[in-house]
Amino acid sequence: MTTIADIDFGGLYREHARAVSRTGKPASAWDARAPEMQGRWRQSRYAEAFIARMDLDGAATLLDVGCGPGTICLPLASRLERVYGLDYSRAMLEALRSGAAERGLTNVGALHRAWEDDWSDVPVCDIVVASRSTNVPDMAAALAKLHARARRRVYLTHRVGDWPFDPGAIEALGRRLLPPPDYIYVVNILHDMGIHPRLDYIETEQRRAPAADFDELARRIAWSLGELTSDELARLRAWHERARPGAGETGGPMRWAFISWEKA
């Protein structure tokens, strides 16, 4: 008889991620997006919800992995002695530095690292966070790195469900797509590591289908799936006009699993 104890969730995740074949973006893709994302920490309901779920008791230092422009770490910097933002995009780290200077913060460090790099010189911090940055080819290795760099607590978010847009849009493209691995792998891999995490959910204001704006829908789909052909764009536009005539955003909010654990 096979039980859940016989399943290698780390290996299963790696197989799933390879089958999807679109885990992660090159640093250059995030470099290009840095200008539009800079300053989001000032008005992010998602960041407010993330931070509200954190316990800073006894913490003086924080490491933000996949920090982007500092959406999580910058609002927390004034409450801590030292924060570090780690990212593989140099432009995102420049946005982090710019945001810190704008706030008059002198306790923010920037670390240029990727998930697969050597982290032996990355500081161990009281709290480690990875906010919407765990789209990695090897989840078990990523979780082990987060755990190793934390002195007290780890907080991360990972997508719930499949693609972040209406399934009808995917059907309209005519592509047969395996959805990317979602948060349940994270929970099970942590269980395999002997960690029993807490689980909560954050719903974001970003809806699954930006229905009123076709160009925005096409841009988001191309960001996730790669460049769309002219035929795919025509089919997507026909679906959009048929399914969303004059409507506002629909399709339900995006949900993120908020996963946390304490260091023993």
C-alpha cells in the first residue's frame, strides 16, 4: 500500500515545474519592469495584508528574498535595526536603494543573488520573507535556503490555483497548458522537512481577468506564457469581446497562500 509518506514531494514539484517549462524569468525581464514597479510599497494593499500577518516580536533584522523594489522590506525598515533586500535583478535593487533614500532610510542593504547562487555570505536574519518570489525550479532547495537564513521566523506567499487570468482566455488561445505548481507543494515539502507551517490566505485587488482592457490582458498573458502569435491574439480578442462586453473586471480576486513557520 502506498501512503502520503511514500511521496517525494520535492521530486514531484521538480517534475511538475519542468513540465510547465516556464518557471521564472531572466533577470533582464524584471529589469525592464523595475520602473513601473518602483514605489509600489507606498500603496500596496497586498503588502499591508502581508505585513499585518507578521510577528516582529524579538526581531532586529530581516532578509527579503526576491525583494523587487522593496514592497515588503521598506515599510518594515523603520521598525527594525537592519533589513536586506535580495534579488537577481540589478534594476530592482536600484529601485530598492532609491526607495530607501526617498524614505531617509540608512539601514537597508541590497544583495545581488539568485535562488541558485551560493548564499554562504548572505546574513542570517531574525526574519526571512519571500513574497510572491518562489516561482523556482527546485522548491525543496529554495525552502531549505530560507530556513537556513532565518533565526526566528519565515514568511512566504505562493500562488493558489492555476494561471492568474480567466481559464476562458487560455481556452481561447487553443493551447493545452499544464498549470504551474501551486502552494500545496510548499506545505507538503515543509512537512517532509519536519516543519509544520501555519497557513492563511491573502486576496489581492488584482482580478484574474483585466476584462475592460484587452491590451492589458494580452500583456499579462504574454508575460506568463510567452509571446502570442497573431492568430492567438485574434482569437483572444474575439473571446474578450464576446465574453466581456463593456464589463469591468471580473473573474474573482487572486489568492495567495501565506505560509509561515517558527525556527525551533
